[in-house]
Amino acid sequence: MKKTIFILTAISGIVAINACKKDSTDYAAQATCTGTTPTYNGEISGLIDTHCGDSNCHSANGSKAGINLSTYALASSQFLNNNDMLTSIHHGRGVAPMPDNKPKLSDDIINRLDCWVKNGCPE
């Protein structure tokens, strides 16, 4: 009986630890971008303005979690240097799902963001 309780406790601990780990998936590397080369000025700035910069979340007026995506320089730097950006958009483990308090973005929008990052965030 004691052995069974010990085993169940150990399994529960392992499950809990794994559930808290951050998602380390490289979403940009896995993106299928054939025929898709989004640019910041072409479509990404509009997506960010609509889905990330609204309600003063990640805009010049309000940068939650210290993330300001209001310009090309700021947005490209965040997406290129912070794996959590795409992880949060994909609703991966260990980060807050974005957009905050809204449904997950469509697969098309997520793929455009992934491809933008995969291609080095062209302006």
C-alpha cells in the first residue's frame, strides 16, 4: 500500500512538472511558407495592429509585459529574439495565450506570423 502511494505521488509530481514546462517548439522553423513571404508593411503591421496593439495591450500607449509592438523595429526585435511571442500565439505551454481574453487567431494568421519570422521579419 505504501509503495503504491509512493508511486502515485511520484507520477503526479512528474506530470505536474511537465505541465509547467515552457513549450520549446520552434514554430517559425516548422512553418510551411511555400508561396508566402509576408512583410511588415504588406500585412504584418495590420495583423499586429488589429490583434495585438488594440485595447492598449502591446501598443505605444500600453505595453503589457513590457512588450511594445507599435513599430517595425520593436515588433521585429520581439518576434526574432523572444520565442515566447510565437508560443503565446500558438497557445503553447508555459506562456499566456494571446491575444489576451480573445479566441485563438486563425491558422492562416498564425501561419503568416510564423512565416514572417521564418523569413527574418522582412520590412
